[in-house]
Amino acid sequence: MSTPTDTQVASVPIFSRLAPDDLALVASVATVTAYASGERVFAEGEPASVILAILSGSVRVTSASGPVVDLPEVLHAGDPLGDVGAFEGGPYPATGTATEPTECLVIPRSDFFRLLERNPTLVRGFVHGLTLRIVQLTRELRQRS
């Protein structure tokens, strides 16, 4: 594990609209974690205590309860992981496994929400990044149908 740079945080689309001071805040609570090919990044049903985003490599997402709906099966650099469970405060809805050597930005859920509560500019930048992500996903879904 290592501390991410502001540039690494900004490379994740949901954080790409953060102001420099807010990038530094996120970097201060995050780590970069390396996963070997075949290593589990998170497991379905475990408490979603961290928000992850792929910095390099790729992660296959699978679910014992059936296919993962509306997501590509393999996620790549820039894609968030585990965010649904972390934002809802529930368990991870699927299992993520590295398909090659992979590095992820790892942000403890409690630390991230504490930053959001205390920093309105971080909230605005994050909402802007999420909005752009929703637009991107909507376009991808249109192309598939």
C-alpha cells in the first residue's frame, strides 16, 4: 500500500472535477493497493467498508446470485468499484477479482463521508463527477441496446 498522488486521484472520472485542495483531501485518506492476477479485491456479501477505483489493470465482477445487471463484466482503469454498497451502507452486491496485475485507489467509507460532511466544494466537485459518470453510462447503455 502507498499514498496516492493528487494526479492519481484526478485520473478517476468521479474525482476528475475536484478542485486541487479537494484532490489533496481525498488523497490524504486514500491508499493505493496492488492486487495480483486472480486476487479477490472484494467479496459479495462483505460489508462495503471502502470505495475503490481502478488505477491500472482490470477487475472481473461476478455475482453468485446471477449476472451483474447494467455493468460490463470486466471493469478497467478509471472505473469505480464497490461504490453502490459503500454509498448505501450495505454489503458488496458482487465479487471483484483482478484479471491481471491491478492497482486500485482505496478510500475508507467513513473517512470519505467525513470529508463530504466538512467540505462543500468537495461535494460539488464529486456530484459533478458523478453526473458525468451517469451521462457516460447512459450513452454506453444506449449503444448496447
